[in-house]
Amino acid sequence: MIHAGVVIRFVLNVLWLVFGGGLVLAVGYGIAALICFVLVITIPFGVASLRLAVYSLWPFGRTLVPKPGAGVGSGVANILWVVLAGWWLALSHILAGIALCVTIIGIPFGIANFKLVPAAFWPLGREVLDVP
């Protein structure tokens, strides 16, 4: 028997993908990942961008948690990430979340954008897990 929460998450994810900007976000983060992979030295940022792409593609029913064993290197890389990309990505998710929360139908999508703020601001040393 399928749990009602699973069905609601699926419906919200499909609506997010089509109407909430999930596909656009995933493509944008994917392009950023490709650029980071080409520049070789920024490969860890490319991996983080891919993580963001997958998370922004299907955010309902998932959460971002600290990765066990993430060390000082990920913290230093996150500081560099914040300076180069994190602050404006987080700001764009905040602004999109506020804009989406203006309408009642957009509130779940606004909340999904707010969930993406910490991921966009500080992505290294974290992992995306399914919510039980």
C-alpha cells in the first residue's frame, strides 16, 4: 500500500519540475558543473553543483545533512564557494521563494526554494538524503 505522503511528495515534485523552476535550476547547476569540470582545479565545485542540480530537480521528500567525515578542506572550499557563487545563488533562492510565497499555490514552491538556500550557500561537506 502506498503511503499518502509519498503520493503528495511525488505530485509536488512533478509540479515543481514543470512549474516551480526545478528543471531550469537543474540545467543551470548542470552547466555550472560542466564549467567547473573543464577548469579541472574546480572539480570539487563541479561535484557540489551536480549535487545541487539533483537536489533542485526533486526537492520534496529530501533533506540536506552534514556529511560525516567532511574535514577542514570542505570548510575552506565552502568559504571560496561563498565568495564566488554561494551568496548570489542563495540570494536568488531567497528572492524566488519570497516571490513564490505571494500566491497560495506558490507557497510549497517558495518553501522548496528556501530549502535550497543552505545548499546553495554552503554545499561542500553535505549530502542529500531521502526523508523517511
